[in-house]
Amino acid sequence: MSPKKLIRTVRFHELGGPEVLTIDSLASPSLQATDVRIAVKAVGLNRADAMFRRGQYIEKADFPSRIGYEASGIVIEVGEEVNHLRLGDEVCIVPQMGLSQNGCYAEEIVVPSEYVAPKPAGLTFAESAAAWMQYLTVYGALVEIANVQKGDAVLITAASSSVGLAAIQIVNSLGGIPIATTLTGAKKAAVLKAGAAHVIATQEEPLLDSLRSILGANNLNIAFDAVGGPQIAEIAEAMSPEGTIIVHGALSPEITPFPLKIALRKSLTVRGYVFTEVIKDIGRFRRAKQFIHSGLSEGTLKPVIDRSFKFEEIVAAHHYLESNQQIGKIVVVLD
């Protein structure tokens, strides 16, 4: 029997900064009946990857651990029970749980077929690798849970991130009014150009006063918050009665207080959210894939690529990920 092909795969053997990432040579994994083998062309980086590497994420690493939620590439083998995909198909990977075992940072990956979607026509491999995590995260929160309607004012914090930009696009596609925040004015013009109706630089402008100035006699219907921390009280104060605050991140290093009296007075819903709520629900998952694929194909959803790195530059790519310089997505491309 000939030896299995060795696949270059990014792993880490301990928690820490970008330097813990190594490129290891691993035997090509076996293929189950419902699996698909994919030659990877590009990988999308997410802030969750960095948090996972540092031990700060909702998933915990099992060493040696793989890493990475999403990728794009070409189908090179299909399991005997897979009927909807063929050799040569260009595809992208929909995020799944189990990063330590299922991480996508590799030259070749084996993925259950339900997490493989056709690459939308007109998108590059880099754009396809940068799409699913951001839009899946936003879809579950703003479409399935908040049910954004035409005219709804929606606050989007950390709006220069890939998820923030995706939220702006989805809110606009639904006829809502995206009100974005970013830390400083340095990214303000870019976020406005990305489609935000208004942008608040929270280190330079008071959040609550700015929201009141923007909204006038109206209030916020929905907040999609990636930050948490003390500003949650200001967001709550700006909300309309029976409004919804969805917290999907914890970028603030400070404690996030629950705004009890404001929530009682306004009958607010304040809830945590992660994208796995979508993939664990068959109906939501099906609707999400249809919504996102349609948006990508029609051009109403368009991934924003900030910068690309080579596979061998994975450590540098993660340093850049943690620098917070980017506007949009960071991708790693393979030859």
C-alpha cells in the first residue's frame, strides 16, 4: 500500500499569540460516505480564530489543534452517498463547529457535504472564502431573530469588521437604516462608503448623544453589538420600547453590566447570540444558505477584502488580524 499523501496543515500545540501557529505535514484524512474532499484555494480569517488560539473563545482547543472556520476550493473527491456535488466543482465551506478537528487552514480538507456550498458565480476564491462566517452570523441575528423590517433603525457596533460590514449590507438589503460605530474617525469615511447611513466614532463622540441627534424623535429598534462593556447601558437608553439588543461579541475588556432598570422600563430584550444557533437548526440553516447564496449571486452581498497573505505567511496574517487595522476581511490564498 502506498503511503498517504501529506497535507500542509496549520495547527497550534499551545495557547498563545500568532507565533504558536505552525505548518505541519499530516496524512490526508480518509473520506466517509457523505464527505467531500476539497483542494483549498483560499481561507478566510475571523476574529474568532484569534480568540480560539488564545483560549478566549466559546470553543476550547484540543491539542494539537487545527484552526479556521471557512475556505473555498475545488472538489477533488466525493463520498459514495454524495449526489449533488461533482469533481471539479468550485465550492466554499460553510462554518461548522469543532475547530480542533475541522479547521480549514490546510491545503486540502475533508468536509461533510452539508457544509459545502457552490461558489457563487462572479466571486473569486478569495471572496468566497470571506463570505460565509460574516453573513451567516448576521443572518441569524438580524433576519431570524430581530426580523429587521423596512425603516427599522439598526445600530451596528465595530462596523469596520467583516461582520460589521456584512450587517450594513444585509440591513440595507432589507430596507433598514444602518447606524454604525467605529472607534475613531480614521475609518469613518470607509464605513460610510460601505453603506452605513450614519457613523459614530465612539472614542471621539458621545455615543448616546450622537444616537439621539441622529434619531431625533425616534428610537433604535435593534442593536447588533460586537463590543459589550459599559456602553451597553447607553445603547439600552437609546432603544425603543420592546426593542432588541443582540450581543454577539465581547471586544470590550471591561465587564458588561445588565441595564436592568432601563430594560424593565422599556421592556427590552437583551440576548447573547452565536452563529451556531443557525447551523444547529435545520430550517434556519436551509434558509440562511438560500438567503446568502442568493445575495452573493445577485450582488446585494459583496465581501470586502482588506488584505491577502500567502499560506506560508499565516503568522503574519494573524498578527495583522490582531492589529485591528483592517476594514473588512483578511484572507490567505494558496497556489
